[in-house]
Amino acid sequence: MTAIAAGLLLGRRLAGPDAAELTRRAEADLQANRWRAAEDDIRGLAALRPLTPKDRFLQARIEIGAGQSEKALEILSGLVDEPDLGAQALYLAGLIERRRNRLRFAEAAYRQAIDRDPRLIGARRELIYILGMQSRRGELDTAFHEMARIVPLNQYDMYIWCLTHFVNWGTESAEDLKPFLEADPDDRETRLAMARLLLASPGQEGRVDELLRPLPAEDPAVLAFRAEQDLNRGRLAEALQRLESTKSEDPMLERLRARIALRRGDREAAVRHFRRALSEAPYDRVSTSELGKALILQGDRSSAQAYIDQSHRLDEVYNLVTRIGKPDEPVVSVADLKRMAHACEVAGLSAEARGWYQLAIDRDVFDQEAQQGLHRLREAEAPKG
């Protein structure tokens, strides 16, 4: 080694670590949960040169690990317009907000992240969690449809997707939602979810009133809950008056209009409202069955039979998913996966059927029955002509 080279090496050692070394060290300290050391690394890096967007993203991750949520959010807010980091910055912001029980803000961040990067599956799964917690069945179905177009769904995904078509969470789940409302009293969706869970529970009328009080009276969901309360208390005229105060065709309102029409003997109106309620929720086995019964009362037995048969097909999907689709089962047989797929297929739940058939094929790529099922679905969805 020449004297000049030795001098340069000594100079670098005396000067301390360079930017690349500090970045590597900060990442290592982050992974090892050495938050204070990682923060010192970033400060050292900032003393050498202005922090790049990647440096600031690393800094935000360190602040998250150190429990400094506000600092992390401040850093991430300055990165959302970065082409390479914006989606990840929004996703991390959503994770922070969910950890703080602020679901409204977490949802907004996840949706923006997905808009920036549709393949950001972590954000999609987090959004599905929120929609499921708040029993937002229609939006949940849409979220699963969109994720299934991007990535193959696993058995747990398929189980939750099919289960949430049919199952209403129990009243005890309202208590699970309380921390979210305490953290964000302006969270409309959590208020509605809690009210929905408590609505049919005896002795909870006061809590339902308290939950709905801050929301606008003309909100379609509030109107639906108030009308259902009236019906539960036998106040038919009051329920009808509420429903007549809006032209909204929200499915909840349409189902209530149909129920009232049946009570008043107006079978034609009941059929019309049940049809509207089903237009956005073809998996609604209760409304499907009620529409069939209304058509029988109207004297249209041929049309009624189609809905009654469809209700039975949806019942079969529900019965199967609760029996064989459980995500905690270590092994579900290929035969059961195909059974689930076929039940979804004949019930018109094509995307769900495709997912179950694919799971069967993943287990046995040569299974002809599953391959034929996928082929039928593709044929049915192919453009005609």
C-alpha cells in the first residue's frame, strides 16, 4: 500500500461511516428493533447529505417501530406524491391509523394506496378487514372480486368471502367495535355497524338511539334503522312515513318497503321492492326466498319457483361453507373443494366458483372435473358472437 492510499484510508476512518454504511446500519438496527441506534444512524446520514425520499421512508419505518406515530405520519405525508414510494407510504399510513383504531382514516389511506398500485395486496387485505368488521357486505364483495382478479385467493380468503355473503355477526361483536368509535366518534360506518348489530337485540333500543343520534336523519341507513325500530315496536304507520320521506333505493330501505307492503297486502309493491333489493346483492338468500313467497301470493308460481330454487341453491352454499370451508382445517379434500365450487357455480356466484375450482386444481393439477368447471365458467363469460 502506498503512502497516499494509506493516508486516504486513514482519512475515511477518521471521518466516520459514509452514507451507504449509515443506511445499511440504520436498516440493520431497524430489523433488530434497536430504535435509538437507528434514529442516530438517520441523524448521522442527514448530517452528511440531504435525506432522499428513500431515506425518509426508512426514517418513517423507524419512527413506527419506536412508537412515534405522529412523526411517522408527518414524514409519510411528504412522500405520498413520490412515484416509487407513494403507494407504500399510504399503506404504512393506513397501518398506523388502524393501530390507532381510526378505521375511517385507515380506509381512506388504503383506498388511495390501491388506486396508486392495484397490486398492493397488503392494502387490499387490510381494506377487507375493515369492511368485514363493519359488516359492509356489498363493498366487501366488491373488494374480494377486485382482489381475485389480481391474485389467486387462498382457502382462508375464499372461506371469508363466501361466509360474509350470508352470516351476520352476533350482538357481542358490537363490543369489539367500541374502541374504534371511542378513537373516532365521527366514524359513521362504525356507528352504523354497531347499530346494525344491536338492532335486533332486546333491551338495546337506547344504545341504538344513542349511536344514531349524531348522524343526519335523512341518511338512508339511519332511515332504514329507524324504520326497522318502528316495525319491531309495531309502529307500522311511523315506519311507512319514514320510508316515504326518501326516494333512495338503498337495498335496506327496499327490503323494509317490501316487508311493509306484504303486511298491507300490496303484493305487487312487495315484489317490486324485493327485486330492487336483490339487484345489488344476488347472494341475499333471505330476500330471494321472500321474493319467491311474495310471487306465490301474487299468483305467479312459475316465477316464484325460480327464486325459491335459487334460495335453496344459496342455502347449499351457506351449508357447505360452514361445514367444509373452515380456514383452520389443515386439509380440506379436493372433493370438498370441488363441491364448494360446484355449489357456487350453480348458484350464479361465478367468481367464487372460480376460486374454489382453482384451489382444487392447485392440489391436483390433473383433476379433470375441476378443469372442466373452470372451462365452463370461461365459456359462460366469453363474449358472444
